[in-house]
Amino acid sequence: MGRRSERDAVEKLLSLARSGRSGALVVRGEAGIGKTALLEHAHQTALASAFRVEPSVGAESETQFAFAGLHQLCAPLLERTGTLPEPQRAALGVAFGLHGGAAPDRFLVGLAVLNLLAEVAEEQPLLCLVDDAQWLDEASAQVLAFVARRVGAERLALVFGVRDSDDDRLPFAGLPELGLERLGASDARVLLNAAVRTPLDEGVRERILAEAGGNPLALLELPRNMRSPYLAGGFELPDALSVPRRLEEGFRRRSASLPPQTQLLLLVAASEPTGDVALLWRAAAHLGLAREVATPAEVTGLLEIDVRVRFRHPLVRSAVYQAATLPDRRRAHGALAEATDPQADPDRRAWHRAQSVFGADEEVAEGLERSAERARARGGVAAAAAFLQRAAELSPEPAARARRALAGAHAKHESGAPEAALELLAVAAVGPLDALPRARLELLRAQIGFHLTRDSGVPGKLLDAAKMLAPLDTALSRETYLHALDAAVINGGDDATHIAAAALAAPPAEVPARPVDLLLDGLATTLTRGYTAGAPGLRRAIEAIGDSSYADAGRDRHSDRWLWLAGRSAVAMFDDELLYLLASRNVQLAREAGALATLPTALNLFSITLVLMGELARAGELAAEAAAITQATGGVELRHARVILGAWRGDQAETTALSASTAQDVAYPDGSTDASQAQYAMAVLNNGLGNYEVAQETAARACTSREFAISGSSLTEFIEACVRAGQPERATQAMEQFGARARVSGTPWALGLVAYAQALMSTGSSAEDQYRAAIEHLGSSRMRGYLARAHLVYGEWLRCEGRRRDARDQLRTAHQLLTDMGAEAFAARAARELRATGEHPRARSAQPTDELTTQELHVARLVATGATSREVGAQLFLSPRTIEAHLRNIFRKLGITSRRQLKELHLP
């Protein structure tokens, strides 16, 4: 009846899961529309199909308990955690409070849950049902959304029931959705006739149908909530409540008609969402309520007490709670606090106590603060923020209130709720605060501002915070200077030089200086006194950060946070060895920590590094992995790697679209790092395509970037575009600037590029010497992309000199290298030049690996190193079964049958 297509969708999901094609479905609709009924249909269908079913239900009052919803779902499966890798097992244990340990990254918890569910599904297909998912705590919702996006070949299905709302913070966006519509007129009439078996006036029937509007629960409940005269055709004033509100009002009326003691018991049950029967009876005893008072509520169908306490519908719970007076709510929560074991569940006890007090209460606030510490230790930052916010509200002393509000603001910001963090900062700002907390408040305000708007005033605010911190906490002050400097460079404009000068005038670092202190000094000197003066110090800094990241003992984890900036600085230094070390180490550390929030940034830097090394296929794999993780975690996609990869590939449509998107985004004004990166990419693209005037203009803009990594890389693109456009005189100043940088750097990469540029600007034997020097230097570096281009421009010069035979050798080499890399535009340029010498370029022969998807190629490459499916899955945040499914496809496409044969293949 009106639900066949919806049931078909659920049954198809189960059928696919049973055959090893896992999936997820979000069932969405208003209250009473039938979500729970559809999930119950899924439950029964799955049981009939030999599935194991694990149900759970979100509760509105559970949202402040970190991982509560996830624990409810996974508790019956925890005996299987012994099969998980140790880091995942430890993360899950800490998250669930089973043991102590460092707070885990929530997405490492997600990987642990993914593998736990996959392990259980190996024995029996598994269906996970999560009803009222809109009320999951934030940590549980994010983890389950992550799992839903990473399932692949497991015999696993996840179904979420989500009530429609205006709250767009739920992390389920992008998952397959099934929206439940209201019943049609005929189906609504059939359901109403089945629900009301007593005579019903036709006018009343039509009014019920009109007011229910096809909502199934309304059709069942509205007749029960109407008084007898109304059912018989009496008159009553209409109201303008929505259907869910009308249902809630009906439930309120029915509960209000019960005896007072029964109403109080209902309120206690509504205040405690765990459904723990023993806890309910202990709280009832504390209030002097006999168990028999539950009978009227059970008779009316509002409540069921069996092995769990269950309300007829979540709207009953909310109706009962909202209708209660504040004194009665406090009585109920007080009884529950007394009935809750302070050793087994101190956080829930603290929360109930917080709801039971009238006015401020320092003892209760202290309890909430301790709960916040426990929540943070489990990785529940959002839960910690909720505890701290309530603790601040209950603090009688202004100083304690300000301190807790500031701590709550930090937690809100970490949990991705910047607006709520700003509200708590406003409370904290009232004070009183000592100088150090006040400086930390200003620092956090500036950090939130940069996160929300990239406002041009943010670097100045960070600078002010750094100055405030200088006499109070030198180490934090210097890190704040570095934050301010990096923000100014990223934003563009003239703030960077001013902030760099202020950083150099600030109190010096303690002895011995940390790597992050050296990085601040190196960047600040480079920005104020020029590349030549700053480069030696910058090199020492990035070397120190590289050494620190590999230290086994006494490792400076503060330095790990700056690996991305250190890697960008290595590009500015043209130090390919340090760049590779820092970029690869950044990815390695993020993988080991399961830090999926920061891994995409690390993957982007490493992907760009591989592009410059000429390993475009691997770069594409990492860029795709970064995009997939960003989608799974709900992060903001980074375009850097994709736009640079597209440029080197010669993908005009992709690169142009990404660059245009960046240019149109008000968050990335001209001169910002993102805008300059897009301009550099357009210069590379158009140099490859032979559109030298366009390349010249875009490179010229990129050369003005305050980001030395971008301006330095763009100089060679500008010089090549000017020469090829017949305007070498425009490149003279750029050549002088680049030559000075290369001499200070002294690396094979730098020396090769400066020889490349000088060759383009020279004639005769001098040019040839420089071309050969460029090839020699670049050949001893990791930068094969530039080496291939050096062969190309040398071959072009030789052809123009009339040395066709010599030109063919260079152009043939360039064409082969560029074709193998996948640099199609530059390869096409080499092919045109080869044809001009009278030789037809050899077409690239099709390779079996061409049939592989980007992810399959990535899996194949890792398996070829000897890694097991479990090891590959841990690295790519996929289950071993999904890796095995990829391998089956890989073997079929490559015509092989074993991992040994895969190792013997030459993968691109």
C-alpha cells in the first residue's frame, strides 16, 4: 500500500550486500512518515535472508555523549576486535572508554569500525540499522558516514533513518537517499478505515484525511487524540500546527490524562534515553514511585517496558519532556543522577546532575569539567565542548565561567563548530581572564576568522595575538607568528613583509631552537631581506624538520604539524631530495596516525611532488585518494594537486575549469596562493599546447606570488613563454632573478632549470652548452618531468639550427619520456617537432594496465611491493575484502592469476 517501491529499494540493497556489493541508504522523511516501519521491514527481510542484524536508535538527549550511538551499534561485536590491527583496536578501545590511551583520530576509529563490520560480515551478511540518526552524537555520525562511504565489496548494508530538518550539519550528504513521500488519497483512506473501526462521521473522516495530509502516523493517531463529540461530528476550532507538531500535541494530551504519578514516571523515562529498565526502576524508587504506576501508560500504548524501555514513537518522548514543568524535569534528572552508578557511568551521572540543579552550582560544574576531560581523552571533542559549555553556564564565579567558556570554545572549534565557538568566546571575553588566557582567546578568535572567511584582516589579528603571547609563552608566540606569516602568504597582499619584520623583532627562540623556530626565522628573513639572505637559514630549517620527523626518540611533534609548510619551502629551495623526504614523510605520519582530517593535504603535496618527478600516474592515484577521503570525511576539497596534474597532463578542459573555479571564488583573490597556483598551472598547460602568449600572461601573474615555491616555479615558465612568443627581452629581469636563486640553492634541480632558461635565452655554442648542462643536472635530480622538457627544448633548438639528425635523437627521447609519463600536450609538441625533421613519431602502444582504474592501479602498485590485502586496506582506508575484489578485477584485466605475476609486471 503506497510503499512497494520503497520496500523494493531496501530489498535490492540487501540483495546486493548478500552478493558482496555493500552499500548504504539514507531513508529520509518527516516524523511519522514511515521510516521506522521501513527499517523494521528491512530488519525482518534481512533475518529471513540469513543476515545478522544489528539495530540502534539515536536519542536527542544522547548527543553530548561521544561515540554513544556507535557503541550501541558495535557493543555486540566487540568480541571480534582481536582481529583488528593494533592501532585500530587501541583507537576503538579508547573511544569506547574500555581503556586509556592517546585520544584517537575519529577516522581511525572509523577504519576500525569498517574492518570490524567487514570481519563480522565474512561469516554472515550483516545489516546495520540506525534509526533517528539525526540524533546521533557528532562523533558517531561522522564515523558511520565515513564507513558508509568506504564500504565496497563487503557483505554489508547500512540503513539510516533520518528525520527531515533544516540542520545541514549532518554528515550523510552525498550518500544514496530514499525520500519517503506522504500516502496518496486512496491509500490514506484505506489506512484510516483500518485504524478506526467505530462509526465515523463522513465530515470528520474528510477532516482527518485533510489534516493528516497522507502522514501514516497521523492517520493512526489523530482519531485516538480526538474527543468523542468530535468523532461523532461535533465542532472544534481548527489549528495551524504542522502534522508532526499536531501529533506531538496529541501525545501530550494523552499523557496529561494519565494519573500524576504515571506522568512523573513517563517523564523519568523520557529523560533517560538508554532504555535501561533497572535504571528506571531505581530512579522511580528514589521518587517513591511503585512499579504499578507504569500500567496506565502501557495500557494507552504510550510506553512499553520489557527488556528495554520503549516509547511508541520518539514524538511521545519529546511531547512528555516538553510538557513537563522545569521543577518536575529537575526532579526526574535528580532521581536519575542518584540512580546512576558514579563508577560505571560518571559522565551520564554528571549530565543528569547538571540538569537537576537550579541556578549555578560549582560542584556540578566541576563534575562536568571532569567529564569533558574524559570525553576529550576518548577523542570526543564535540562531547567535551558540550560538557564545558554547560559547566560554564553553571559556574557561579566569573573567573571559572570565563576559563571553562574559553576551553569550550577551543573544543567547539576543533569539532568543526566555529560559530558556536565564537559564542563561547564572547562569554569568555567578559572575563576576568589573566594575560595568557586573554592572549589565547585572541589567537583563537583570529584562527576562527581565517577558517570562516580568509578575511584579509586575519593575519593582522594573528600578529596581535603573537605579540600578546610574546612575554607570556615564547614558544606559542613564535608558532603564532608563523601562523600569521603563513596566513598572509596564503591570502596574498602586502601583510607578509610587515609580519615577517615583526617576527624578526620578536623575542628570540629558546636555546636550542626548535625546528619550527628555524622555519620562522628562515621564512621571515627571506621575505624581508630577499631570497639570497634567507635561503641558508631556510635550508637549515627544512633539514631540521626532516630530521625531527624521522627521530625515534625525543621527536618534536610540533614540527610534524609544519611538514606541509616545510615541503612548500623545499620547493622554493629547489631541493628535490628534501621535498621528496618531507612530502613522503608527511603522508606516512598521517597514515600511521589515521589522521584522515590532515591526510588529504599531505597527499596533495606528495601528488604535486610526483608530478614534477614525471610520475603522473602515481600522482593521479594520490590525488584521487585525497579526493575520496575528503568526500568520505566531509572535508573541503583541495584543488592544488588536480589543477597542476591536469596542466602537466595537457588536460585543457580540466585545468581550465579548475582554474576558472578558483578565479571565481571570492575566498581566493588575485595574489593568493590558490590563485597563483592556478595561474602557474595555466602557464604550464599553455606552454605545452604552444599557446605562448597566454602562458606568458598567466606566468607573469604567478611570478608575483609571495609564495616562493610558486613564484620560483613560474619564472622558468615565464622565460620559456617569452622566448617562444618572440619576446625574449621581457624575460631578462626574470632570468636575473632566477639565476640568483639558483646560485644560492645550488641543487641539481636549480642548476638544471637555470641552465634550461639560459639556453632558451642564448644563441650559438653558448646555448648548446647550456642545454647539455641542463640535461646533465636534471638527469642527476629526481625531476624527470623537467628533464624530459629539457630534451624537448634542446631538440627544438637543434632543428631550428638545421641539425635534423641531432634533433631527432633529442626529440625522440623527449617524446618517449613525455608519452610514458602521460604529459600529452608536451608529448604532442615533441611529435610535431619530430615530424618536422622527417621522422614519424612512434605511437604509444596500448598497455594492459591502461584498462585499470586509478584506484586499481594504486592497489596493484601496493600489492606488487609484497603488501598483504590487510596492509593495503589499512593504507587506503578500505577493508581487506574490498582490496581482494579490486585484485580480482586487476587479475582479470591484466590476464594474470597471481600476486607473483603482478610483481613481475612493469607498472607505470
